[in-house]
Amino acid sequence: MANNRTIVIDPVTRIEGHSKITLHLDDKGEVVDARFHVTQFRGFEKLCEGRPFSEMPSLMARICGICPVSHLIASAKACDALLAVRIPPAADKLRRIFNMAQIVQSHALSVFHLSSPDLVLGMDADPAKSNLWGVFEKDPQLARDGIRLRQFGQQIIERLGGKRIHPAWVVPGGVSEPLSQADRDAILYSIPEALQIAVRTISWFKQVTGSFREEIAAFGNFPSLFLGTVKEDGSIAFYDGKLRIGDATATLVADGLSPARYFDYLGEKVESWSYLKSAYYKPKGYPDGMYRVGPLARLNVADRCGTERADQELAEFKELQRAAILSSFHYHQARLIELLYCIERMEQLLTDPEILSKHVRAVAEPNAQEGVGASEAPRGTLFHHYKIDDHGLVRWANLIIATGQNNLAMNRSVLQVARHFVRGDKLEPGMLNRVEAVIRTYDPCLSCSTHAAGQMALRVQLVAPSGEIVDEVARP
Amino acid sequence: MAKKRMATVWLDGCSGCHMSFLDIDERLLTLAEIADLVYSPLVDAKVFPENVDVTLVEGAVSSEEDLHKIQMVRERTTVLVSLGDCAVTANVPGMRNPFSTKAVYERAYRENVTLNPGVPNEGVPRLLPQARPIHEFVTVDVFVPGCPPSADTIFYVVSELLAGRTPQVGSHTRFGA
Ligand code: SF4
């Protein structure tokens, strides 16, 4: 007789957004299936309908308070396409800096505030201590570094955009205000300390990875496609460029794809058990078209970063595996390398005299009825696609968000980790924390796609066919 | 003096209010000296505990799960703070209210889909007909508008409440701040 045993982890904690995980076990207590459910839906593709297109950047930024700048930028780029304008060069550079400042703050949040408890205190740590404050007790410098790096990114956003969260500075056609010399100088002044912290964190991280060999082997360690944006010379791009898709053997499957034609090659599938749709690469079909986006994918497909220290780190990183780097555990290190790159690159852009130009906005009426804007958000490639009517009101919108593009891989990863670590006959909280920790490597942003707050305890029961409870663990 | 117990809860919001809380930066560490964060997306507690002194709630009440959650939070909290415009007025989540939930679901799960169109319905909470402010469902003790309220505002409000005083919210923030 079939034995119905299910483990539910609800909510998944220390991620950005609301989700739960169910693990299905067979009668031997082996995990046979796993699902990552995203449990809230917000409806932005509909609620924008009928509103003026010029409102879109500020409205769409409210999709996510962690990466509002990514949505501002992708949305403003879609609006630029509606205006059919070329934005002034200074505005282009300012938007790039803005985007990178946000990558720094968001990557810092992921590494320090959310994942460092697993790395510093261990996967089996007491859940009551597994948080930033627990890290502070064990390694105060590391916790302070995390807070400082996130603050560094947020302060740049504030200097450019006027406030840290939901600035309205990025507008269709450019940005609303030029950068003042005083603000430029203040940002430049803060860069050496941030660089120092980034370098210190990378060397710390490389030391601790040694204790996670088993996790590296089982945390989403499988072949998949990887998608990211690159510049014309093949170096990493965050603001603009062409899409590149590579496979596990590091062979390019597609290159030079125009983000504006995403619908030709990216599809989305609905799963009845999650509000998060699963994106796939259409030519390979579903589910073989599974691909990953975000730091690991970007570094897998890019030939180089283009700044000195980040390129040194990237060269070392690429040594980890002969072809593409497959384990999602390595998202963490990839995230730190990107963070370093962004700090170096911001410095270059800020020392370009053009950055102080007063000409930062192109003004026009809409010249097209449809526009796509894409950029690299902290978690991966982001697409905003709008259609407007003759009055400039939005009639239809489609958003493809990074986290949805990692959905198939996250589900596969949860299954892999659960199969490796979870033994149905002897449950321990550390086993289940690893199932959550693999999700954290992807740094999913579920407020982007959805989200909420949990209400159930993490309670796992093993129920025998007779209905008798064989084992139970609960976590407060 | 026993340490205070504080919690943060996230309903239908963008997490921006939580991020603004994190923007208090180093003060996160001093706050830990006077209060324990007993429940939050930032810590690993899976169940909302009893006897919480101050709870900050971000977001509107938009799904069945939000509703269940806010009722439980209310029962277990002494001072409930409606944090940010979404919690106070339904703000952005409320923009779906002119549309039927059916239309909102159809756009995302039928129209903008390549495979298997259909509205997810297994183990995911259903949307309520409208997204509404928290105080329409439970009693709110302190309202802190702003989208999001600034980090300084949040720190001020939290420090005052943890010290047992009533914060003068109006002089620190406003709608849309
Ligand atoms: S009030 Fe603003 S910042 Fe806060 S959750 Fe709502 S949209 Fe986000």
C-alpha cells in the first residue's frame, strides 16, 4: 500500500518573499519528489492597465523594495522604446551607476543578512541564533561589514535618486536631475572602504567554502543552460547588451539575442501548485529548456568582467570547474565577484568628466505603441514589456522576472538537496535548513513575482499508512 | 529589565518597508540590545509567537493567508504598527481593486503564458476580492505612513514604542514620503 508521507517547510525563511516547500517521501523514507511553492500573487501585469505609461517606472518599482532600481530601469527602458528616443550619454552612465549601486546593496543583503548565518554558524546551527545578530555575536566584523556594504550601495542610490527606496529619479528619456560635483566626490570618497570590504569578504568566503564540500556537491549541482547579458566584446553587462546562452559544457547555445525579442525564445509555463511561473528556453522545449540566470549564470557566459580585481577573482573562480560552474552553492562567490566588479566599475564611470553633464533627459511624445525594456537585476535578467493606446495609457503588460527564470532549477535543486540530506526515518532540523539554504543561494525575490509572511510552524510528521505518527520534529 | 520582544510581518507589500527598516544600518545592532526580533523574514522562527510587545506590519491584506495571519498577529501583539502606505491605505496592492480577481488572474496565468495556462489552485492561498488596509480587519495602534517611511522614522517609532512612549508620527512622515 502506498505510504503518503509529506514534509512541509513553511515558510521558507531568510529569503525575500513567501514560499513553502513540500517533500514527498516513499515508504522507505526516501524523498521522491519536491516542490517549491510560491504562495502570493500581486497582479502587476493587470493593475497597471489604464494608467499613463509615464507612471510605469515609479509604479513598477513598487513590485519590489529590494531591487526597485532594477524595475525602475527596465521599466524606463521600455518607456524609452515607446518614446523611440536615445537617452543622453550622461543619463545612460548615471543609470548604469544606479543599477550597480543596487546590485551592491542587494548582493550584500543576500550574502550577509540572509545567507551568512548558514556559512558562519553552520547549516545545523540553532535556528534561534541563525540570523544576522547571531553572526554579529560570533564574528562582529563580518556583520558590520555586511551592514556597511549594503549601506554603501543604498547611500549611492540616495545621492543620485534622492531617497534610498523607491526614488523617482529614473524617468522615460533619462533621469530627472544631473549629478552634482559634491555628490560625485562624496561617492568617490566612499569607494576605497567598500573595495576593501569586498576584497576582505571574498577571501573570507574562499576560506569557509572548504567546510561545505558536501553542500557544493548536492546544491543544485547539475547541467543546465545559463543565460546572461554581455557587451559586444563578451564582457559582463548589467544595464544593456545582448543575451547569451551557454550550456554545461560552456558551449554557446545562442549569442547576440536581442532582449526585445525575448518572446521568440523564452516561454513561461504555469504549475498549478505555485504562483511563480517557470520560464524555459523555447528551442529546447519544456523542461529541457531549463536555464539559470543571476550571478552564476552571468559569470558562466561572460568572457570577462573588465576590471582588474574582479577579473583576477573571475579567473580563479573559473578554475573551480573545467567547463561551466554548475553547483548553485557557487552563486555566493559569483555574487561577491560581481559586487567587487560593480564597485570598481562605478569608480571608472564616476571619474569620467561627462558624468556631470547637465543634459540628462530626452523629451518626446510616444512614437511607438509597444516597448520592451530589459536589464540585469541582481538576481538575473529582467524584462518589462508594455503596449499603450493612442492616449499613452497602458493596455497590456508582461513582466518576466529573474526568479521565475530560476524556478525550474530551484525545484530541481530542492529535490537534489532533499534526496541527499533528508532521511525520512530520522529527521533533524539541519537537514531541512539545507533544503532552505539551497533556495537562498538563488537569492529569490518573491515579492517580485509574488509573496507574504508565513503562519505555520515548521512541523514535519511522518505518518505511517495506518495514520500513526511515526516521527515528528517541530521548530518554533 | 527584561528584553522587549519585537516582530516584523510582511503581507501584500513590496518589502520596501522592511528594507527601510534595514536602512537603520548600524542601529540594527544597538536595537538588539533592547529587543529580540522574535519573528521576521530575517530570522528563522516559523511560527508567530505569543506575547510580542511591538509588531511592525508591512503591506495590505490581499489574500486569505494575509487575513488569517493578521488576525493571529493581532491576538499575540500588544502594540500593532501599520507600517507604510500599503498597510495604512492599501496603496499599490489596492490598484487591483477596480478589476475582478478573475481578470487579474487571467492576465498572469492565461494570457501571458506559453504552456499549461490555468490559475494555480493547489496549496496556494486565494486572493480576496480586494486588497484592503489592515485596520479594516483588526485594531491598529499606530499608523506610520510613507512609501516607505524613512529609516529614521522607523527607528524613532520603534525606539519610542519599546521605551513605552507614544511616538509623534505626524511630525516625521506623511503619505507618499
Ligand atoms: S508602502 Fe511602499 S515601500 Fe512599503 S510595501 Fe508598500 S509599496 Fe513597498
